[in-house]
Amino acid sequence: MGSLDQLYQQVILDHYREKHGFGMREPGTGTRTAQSHQLNPLCGDEVTVRVALGRTGADDVVQDVSWVGDGCSISLASTSTLHDLVVGETTSEAGALVGAFRAMVRARGAAEPDEELLGDAAAFVGVGRHANRVKCAMLGWTAFEDALKRAVVDGQLSPGGSTVSDDEETA
């Protein structure tokens, strides 16, 4: 294993041990919220992601991403890196990050990751060489993407409390 692969493996293990954004939090007052539950039927990994959107000027901004899940180190660490990347971004910026991550992991290891754009999520570049692990890496990102769409389209304004939709879908 090369030194870069070892570094990437260490990043994944660090995020697996200390999961950023883990634990469902109540949305702040005045945020629009939605959540999505995704299940990987191939291995049983599952994750629920809650998105809270606020408004900055004319843009919707990801105020918070909280999540819970059970699964392998790849699926949970990947969701942790997602949290770090999208909180504070506009919805369009967050969508672009999801697209960049998806393209990287689906490139079967042939793409050079944009570490400046993807940060720690670039550590998952090698996952694409193992087709059965791509769904693991994408699980939290798929849940986030679904919850983000729901929050933008029909998310409920939170007076300080409740969250809206929760579906069980296949990643």
C-alpha cells in the first residue's frame, strides 16, 4: 500500500471513530427541514440524514446536517466528511459537492480527486475500484441529496421543533 493510500485510509478511520455531525439535532428556529432514510440492501448499512436550511440574502444555506446510521466504516466516515463539506454552503454549492463526490467514486479509481474541493472526502477515491463499496460511500450523500431536495421544495418552517418527511428508499 502506497503512502497516499495509507493517508486516505487513516482519514477514513479518523472520521469513522469521530463522526462529525452524528446524532439527530433539533433544527433551529426559522429553518426549513427535511430528512431522508436510506438503506443499502446489499450490505444492510443504513443512514438517516436531517437537513436544516436557513436563508442568507437570496440563497438557501445549509445551516446544519445531523445524522444517525449503522454500517461499515466507509458509509459512516463518508457521511461524516459530507457534514464537514456542506454545512455553511448554499444549496447549489452543496449540490455541486455531491456531484463531484459521485463522479469521483464512480470513476473506478481513475479520477484524480480535487482535494481542495472535496477535502477529506477525497480519501474515498479508491472506493470506486470496488464496485460493491460505491453504494456504501454514496449512502449518506444520497440521503443528504434527497433531504436537501425535500427541504427546498416542501420543507416545513420549524418554529423550533419538528422535522418533516422521512422515507425509506434504496440508495
